[in-house]
Amino acid sequence: MARLFLLILSVFFVSGAAAREKVDLLTSIKPLQLIAAAVQDGVDEPAVLLPPGASAHHYALRPSDVRHLQAADLFYWIGPDMEVFLKPLVAGRHGASQQIQALPGLTLRHFGEAHAAHDDDHDHDHGEHDHDHRPGSLDAHLWLLPANALVIAEKMAGDLAALDPTNAQRYQANLAAFRQRLGDLDQRLQARLARVGDQPFFVFHEAYDYFEAAYGLRHAGVFSAGGEAQPGARHVAQMRQRLQLAGPSCVFYEPPARPRLAQTLTRGLPAQLAELDALGSGITADARGYERLLESLGSTLAECLEGL
């Protein structure tokens, strides 16, 4: 009887230790969750703080969100140049937090930078920028560069292995597989997008510079209303004039905003409308989710630009 009791007790402690090995990994936004899902594949599933459609710049956390943020073992956020509202909450956390924009090894861009490969060949307005993104400030959409995603994944794999050494080899194997798949995807995107680098397109949000720089693209203009829900008639007329001068072009809008303004701008003009989602709102968070995010951006850009 005593031996049976000791056996049950040992099983209890072993199962308790196994339960403690579960790492509660939380990310601020979906793209970081997609990268974490590749690293945690087969071990656990990462969680994300912001729901689909929420603004990464301005969001009011629910009490349950705050509790999860405080309790998570690992928390990853882009940083104060993206999720301003998180600064005081991250400062009060007891668990490990990583400000991604501060990671060594990242390639960082700043608004107002020109794409050197296109400067001599294209008559673009390189000084134009999104009204919400001041020239010279950090472009925090850094996840859209595959090389940066790999730096982020390497950090996550190291952090997870430190907290969960039992699965350390699995995290490293997942990281190696992620690296290989990203290399293959990069080659496919390079081959397809190289054919459309000269085609003009416009965006409503200056969020794609990392992706554009990686694949030889350059937006011709940013149709920002300066934070206004409905821009004035004069501003709309100016934007329409830009489109008329561009000739056949693509105009990309973002969810969840309705493309009402986009439709007004392009009515009667040889411009094609399409949706680009830098956050991957509808993408399942699994091992290949991040790749699907980049593939979706690449395919949407290529399909529209190839049709011009």
C-alpha cells in the first residue's frame, strides 16, 4: 500500500512538473503570433492580445487582456513606435518581455527613406509619406521583411528553450525548418515580383516599405486622409488627379476600412482596387501562417500589377 502511495505521489509530481513546463507565450499583434506559432509547432500554441481589426496604435485593453498580459511567461511586442498604449503595462510586468524593435540584428527602416534601387529610374515623390508616420521616425512594420522574421524567431526559440528545456531540441528543429521555408519562399517571391517592379500602385497606409524594398517594388503615392474619416473634396480631387496622371495603376486599401473612398477615387479611371492586409487578420496561426501572410501580400500585388 505504501509503495502504491509513493507511486501515485511520484506520478503527481511528474505530471505537475510537466504542467509547469507549459510556456504561456503572448504576442501583441497577429504577425508576431504567426512567427511564434512556427517556433512552437507541435509543442504549444501562442496567444495574441489584439483581436482582428483592432488598431495596433490605439486599443483599449479589456480587464481580461490586462490579466493575461500580466500572467504570461513570455510577451513580445513591436515597441513604443507601434503599440504606444502598451508602454505602462509592459513596464509593470513581472514576466519576461521583449521589445522587438530593440532586437540586435534587425534591418530597420525609417519613414521618408527612398528605395535606392529605384531612385534613378522612377519619377516618384519620395518625400510623400503617410500623415501618421513622421519622416525620420521608425517604420515599425518590421515583420514584413523575411530576414527580420527570422531574427524574431531565433529570439523566441532561445527564450522558449530556456523556460522549457525539455523541448529545446524541438524549438531548434522548428526554427531550422522555418529558416528553410523562408528561403524557398523568398526565392519564389523574388522571381514573381521582379516582373512587375515598374508598375505603378498606390496605398492608403504606408505599411509595406519593408516588403517593397525586399522585392524591388515602390509605391507611387500614399492616399492618406491625415486621420480624417472623410477627407475634403479638395483632397479627393488632388488624389484623383494623381491617379489620372499615373494611368493604369493599382490602388490597395486595408481591412477593416470600407473601400468607399477608394471607389470614389477610382471611379471612371483605369485603376484596379485590391485589399492588402499587413497584419494577416484572417490567417490561421499555425506553423506556416507567417509564410501565408507574405504569400498573400505577394500574390495580391502581383495579380493586380500583372493585369495592368
